[in-house]
Amino acid sequence: MPSQDRPHAADRLDDDNHPAYTMGRAAEVIGATPGFLRALGEAGLITPTRSEGGHRRYSRHQLRLAARAREMVDQGTPIEAACRIIGLENRLEEALRATAELSRPEERADSGGE
């Protein structure tokens, strides 16, 4: 049975969304305080997963967002504004990615008809 668990556990090492970091470790990694991470959660930028014991756990993806917010706050941007900006940047990135995917079949159809 442990051999069946190993591939699954190994897959999580590369999973950007796996909640692997405790609050203390996450704060240390981005050079912030646990209170800063809580504030990001309250502002809706990140939503940590809760362990069975109720402790917050953060993913690498969430840490990247938190690090970006920390940079903006350090430059004088209010935390709520930083969270809003990052949220909008993410939505724009998703929209651009979706647009690119939707335009690919048209490009193939256009080039095939010539």
C-alpha cells in the first residue's frame, strides 16, 4: 500500500496548488508576518486551505500572489488596493489566455484555406 501512496505524494511536489506551507513558514518565505497573510485572506486575495486541525495551509501559487501583494504594500499601495489590482491582473491574464486559445482554430482554418 505505501508504494501506491508514493506516486501520489510525488505528484504533489510539482503541484503549484498543493497547500504545503504552514502559516509561519509561508510568512517566512515571503518575508511577511502571519497577520499580513490573514489580511490577504480577509481581503479575498488568497483563501488558505485548512488542515484537519484547522490550521491554515498555503500553496506556492498563493505565496506568489502574497509576495506580489507584499511588494506593492511595501511601495505604499494600500493592501485592499493591492489585492484588487492583483485580482484584476489575474483576470486579464486568464482572459488573454482564453482569447489566444479561441483564436488558434481560426488561424489554422484561415491558413488551411489558402
